[in-house]
Amino acid sequence: MAEVRFEHVTKRFGETIAVNDLNLTIPDKEFLVLVGPSGCGKSTALRLISGLEEPTSGKIYIGDRLINDVAPKDRDIAMVFQSYALYPHMSVHDNMAFGLSLRKTPKPEIQRRVREAARVLGIEDLLKRKPRQLSGGQRQRVALGRAIVREPAAFLLDEPLSNLDAKLRVQTRAELSKLHQRLGTTFIYVTHDQVEALTMATVIAVMNKGFLQQVGKPQNLYERPDNVFVAGFIGSPAMNFFDVTVKGSQDGIYLDAGTFQVPVPKGKVGILNKYLDKKIVFGIRPEDIHSPEYMAPGIIASSIRAKVDVTELMGNEFFLHMLSDDKSFLARVDARTPAKPGQEIELVFNMANMHAFDSETQASLQSNSNSSRSGA
Amino acid sequence: MSMVQESSGTTHIFLRFLTSLRRLISRLPLHIILIGAALLWMTPTFGLLVSSFRPATAVGSTGWWTAFQTPFQFTLDNYSSVLSQNGMARSFLNSLIITIPATIIPILVAGFAAFAFAWMKFPGRNALFIFVVALLVVPIQVTLIPVLRLFTDVKLVGTFPGIWLAHTAYGLPLAIFLLRNFFGALPRELLESAYLDGASNMRVFFRLILPLSVPALASLAIFQFLWVWNDLLVALVYLQSPSKAPMTLTINNLVSSFGTQWQLLTAAAFISMILPLIIFFALQRYFVEGITAGAVKG
């Protein structure tokens, strides 16, 4: 199978534009995760690939084949739904065999594929049971098995982990990644959980309000987000944003947030020269804010003082909800840091990892040659 | 176990018994009212049942409640008389011939229609559905003469196909309404999964929708079966053929010819009741489910 390609695809539901001029290429054999908040158009984009929705305008290709008018069953794709959509009146075996029997696959071949898929997923003992006799995790495996036996060119997964408990979700994430490596087939996965995106994807596409925000490798989206939305969406806890003014001084450029000032490292000065005396959005991730006693070596440190509002001990680290006048932000510091609510403490920003965004367009001011509007 | 433990165990059981007793007593008035109403309601029917086993002389001279005093006079003659004479056996068969297709055909047609209304997109779908449901308000009486004229023109009067068609038409609005609501409540993703697996609409209908809709179909079958089995008016108007008369028509005729022979009338009535009673008790669960299915899931 070759790549899946959206060309200027728009999908309207009445007045609402669910997907707006989407241009996206999903390379063959990748694990692409479409991620974004509820209502961003990711599920619609998935359903457009499956054929369950038709685009209002634009073209969708699988390889060189235009599939706009191709029926869902002829697109050689298999879908795993959020609710699993198992046929309640059929056994696990019959659920998995249904699609194959419809295509008049010979019985021995059906048996072989069902047994093999059941073996891979560890559900051989469940073949005679009905869905209502299965746990959530087991049903999810059956749904996966039903897709696997079809041996499709691409798997489409619509938030398949949403209905699982937290522990099972973590376990299943790893299994899905392993499955992808084992099968070597394209996975197109939709989720609102950016942790799932970061952990499983080989390529992430972030969407918001029907628009594609950025496509790229997970590390690229994390280190070089194209705009404020992607910066705030990818990474947990979310990036801190401050409205600052770029000011010049004898020693160089600094960012004035009103209640604190931070110098801009030499490597970043070039991009901010055009913004002297102008407002920009300054972003810094909680993990790039350290306590001075326990900061990692090699960071470009810039101290500020702020008041501790709330503390959350996570075991291996401390989340400090800080207040600097009316500005609140979050810091992830070493668990040994002495900090109590109400206390004013010193924190250090690692300005090597600072982010800067245009106040009006919200676009990143840092050049991003590694990211593009395709998955390549 | 120590004495203390033993006595606390006994106390526990006693307390549970007291709680159950208290619950029973608090519900007693309600139970008495319900049982009383049920007995009152069943009394006339019970009286008819008793009368059907009494000889003509007893029925004509004394009330049915006296049957439980000596001398006991019970007989099966009434039933054998009704069955062997007056074409009652033939009528029973006719009732079956009329009712079974008139139950299956509307359900099948309504099933297809309900699936289309629930899951297929086509222009005018909503308007057409409203129109079909609106037909529920049309009284049968209004249709009798026009349909009779139509049947006369196409020579369907006095034929079984004619009466099957009539019952199908009368039963469709309700059947479509109930089934459409039930089908529409099935999870969308289930059908989408089937389409992706390669199922056509027909396959989805027969292998997915129908098996999952057994409660709704069963309750609809009971409604329709009872309605057609007990129907007199439609048979009276459209059949007009003594050899094809169902039981309702035959019993109606018996009233005029055996007006005072209650023992025969009651026996005939109970013969007519047997089959619906069997079906009702066999599918009782679906009947109750079906009453709420369309309403709640709609």
C-alpha cells in the first residue's frame, strides 16, 4: 500500500466546517496520530479516509488511486471504533470471521487468520464467548482482531483506548506500538490525549477547529512547535505562556514580563531583533523551570522570584503552581526542593529551551525547517 | 462458636425476619387492592368458562356459581358439539390462514421500511415518515367502503390475499413507527462496522438488525397476531364468504342462530381464545418489553 493523501479536503456539516482545507500526506507504514481537542476535526478526517463520510470538496488518494467515490468496503482499510462495535449476538470467533465470510473467503483461510490473530492478541480462549461475557480490555482486543484478520492496507483507530481504565491504557499503548512494528502496516490513530500521541506515534498531526496546525515527528513537535496552540497542546503539563515586551539593554536583549525580566540567550537574539519594544508571547515548559539547588548542569540559567501558590508532590518530582503578581505558571522541580504554599522562592528558567511566538499570528518566531505540512 | 457469637447470629436472623415482615405488612393494602381488582376483573370470564362445561339444562335454569354445589354437572359435550358442527374446526383453520400471513407480511414490510427510515438517507425521508405515522389517526371505518370498492374492482373481495393486504395496510403505520424507533436506537458504529466489513444493506438488515431486534419484532408479532385473530369487522366487510370465515365471524353468526344457547357460545369463545392465550403466555416477556421499547428508545 502507498501513502494516504488529502488534497484541499473540506467537510461541512450544514453551517459547521469540521475539516477545513486539509492537506496532509500520511506515508506508508507510519503510525500517524491525529491529535487535537474535542471537535477539532480529527475523527471526521479519519471517517473521510474510511469512506463513512464524503468530502464536501477536495480529493483523497490512496497511492495514485482517487478514492472519493470508492465504497468503504473497497478501500482495503479496517477500522477499530471507540466503542469497539462488536456484534453482540455473535461469538468472538464469528465477530472476527464476519468480514471474511462476507467476502467469501474460503473457510480454512478464515480459520487460519482468526486463530493467528487470536494468538497474537492472546484471546484464543475467548473465541466461543459472546461480547457481553468479556471485559473492556478483552473486547478491545477482539475489535483489534477483527481488523487484523482483514489484512488491510491501513488500520484506522478511533480513540480505541478511551474506554479503558488508566492502567490498562498504559499497557495497551505499548502493545499497540508492538503490533504496529510487527505488522508493518500503516496505522492512522485518532486521540485527544497528547500522551498517547507522543508515546505511540512515528508522525503526529495536530488539529484545531478543523485546521491542521502542524505535522511532524513527536520530538520535533515537542521541541519546535509551529504555534502557540501546538506548544500548549503537546507536552504535559502544558507550556507556560507570558505576554512580554522585548527590550534592549547594554548586555543584550531581555524579555520584560512586568513582574520579572529574563535575558535572552545569544543564540536566540537574532530572531527577536525585529521585535524590539514590541510584545511577543514567551513560552517555557514546566520541565525547563528548575530550583536553583537542584538544577541540571549545562542549562542557560535565568533566575526569577515568585510565590508558591499550590504544591503537588508527584513522588519523583514536585509540581509548583507559582504566582508572579497576576501571572500564574507551573514548574516541575526536583522533589527535594524546599517549597511551601505562600513562600517566595527563587526559580531558574532554562532559556536554552525558551520559545517565542508572535502576539498576533501566534506563530513561532523560531525557524522550523524540520517541520512541514506533510508527514515526510 | 461462643454463646455470645451464637446469640448475635440468632438476633441477626430474627432482625432480618422482622424487616421482611414489616415490608410485607406495609405493602399488604396494595396487594389486597391489586388481587381484589384482578379477581373482580376475571370473574365474568371465569363465569363463562364454568358455563362452557355445564349442560344446557343447568345453564338455562341456574347461575354458574351454583355449579360448585352438589350435584356436580360438568360435561365436555358443548365443546365436541361446537367443534364437530357449525364449521368451527374449519373456522379455526381459516383464522390461522388469515392471521399468520397477516402477521408476518406487515412485520417484514415494516421492517424494510423502518430500516430505510432509520438508517438510509433519501430526499423526503422525514416528511414521508411523518405521513406514515399520521395514518395512525385514520379510523378503519373511514376506509371500509373505498377499499371494498377497490377490492371489488380488482376481484379481491372474498379472497385470502385480499384480507392479508387489508390487515397489512392497517397494521403498517404502527409497525413502522415502533420498529423505526427501535432500529434507530441501535448503535451507529455497529452498522458502520458491518459496512466496512463489506456488508450490503440487505446483509446488514438480515444478519444484524433482525437478530438484534428480536424483542421488538416479537412484541409487534404479538400485537398484530392478537389484533388480526380477534378481528371481526375487517373479516365481515372484506371476506363475505362463509367457507373462508374466521372464528370471530362464525361465533358472531352463532349468536344470531344460537342466541340463547349460552353453553355453546361460551365453548366457542374459549376455543377461539386458546391460541392467543398460548402465544401470549409463551412470549409474555417480549410483550412487556415491546410496550416500552418504542417509547423509551424513541
